[in-house]
Amino acid sequence: MPTESAEKDLEYVMEKYGGTVNGIICSMLRSHSEREDIFQEVFLLYYTKELHFDGEGARRSWLIRTALNLCRAANRTPWNLFRSGEEFDPYSVKYIESPSEDTGLWRAVCGLKEKYRLPLYLHYFEELSLAEVAEIMQISEAAVKMRLKRAREKLKTELTDRENAETEAAENEKREYIGHSPQA
């Protein structure tokens, strides 16, 4: 039976790392109910296992790695494989830390392939070092740098294209309005 100190530790860890774990889960899973299940499972595993860490960095890495592994496992289930024609829907995900600032950036990040989305999220949103991202993703630092470079390029292209499309739509709307306005 877990002790009161274990419950306080869980509260502390959920308070400190809940946003990080949730952000990773949100960036990887389509279904809201799946996201909730994985979030609970990560912290249930933390609570039920007797884990010992050499510091906060190791604890954070374990939580992130566990969330990634559970998300990948969920994405490999027969149900998700059956729905494999479905693209990841970035519009179904809102970044929990800033719901009032739901800009196109978060949606563009969620629209990236996982191999670009994860290092970008971990490095820029969670402010992990390149070495920490490499360790969590189990790839080299050079690979992390390359993925970040490619992710930035893809984001720049996506956001520029969106901005151009929005500007063009506004100009067309303005031309239409001027063309239909009554003559004085």
C-alpha cells in the first residue's frame, strides 16, 4: 500500500511535469480519450513502481520516455492501424499551456511528422538541451540538430504559405466588397 509520502511525491511530480507529459501526449495522439488514458497511465506507472532517480533530470527523462513509449504503443494498436489512412489532425489538439494563444504555430508543429515534431517540441517548448533530447529519443545529437533544422524549414514553409493564403483571401474579399459597393 502506497504511503502518504508517495502520494505527496506523486502530487509534486504531476504538478511539476504534468504539462510536459501532456504536451508530448497531445502532440502524438489523435483521440482525446486516448490522450487522457495515456496521461493517467504514465503517472500510475510512476506511482506503482519503486523508482529511484539520480536527480530531477533523470525523473523528467523517465516520464518523457514513458509517455513516448506508451504513445507509440497506442499508435500501433489494431484500432489505430485500421485508421492508418487518417492523418494526424492538429486541429484536434490544443497546447495546454497557452489555450488563449492558440496560434497557427502549434497547429503547424502538430502537423509535422513525429520525427520532426518530437525534437522540436522537446527542445523549444520544453527547453531541453540537444543532449537531453538525443538521450530521450535515443539518437545522436547530430541527428537531433538535423531534425530541428528540417523541422524549422518545414515550419517556415508552412507558416509562410498560410500567411500568403490568408493575405490573398483578404485581398479577394476586399476586391469583392469594392466591386459591389454602391456608387455615390
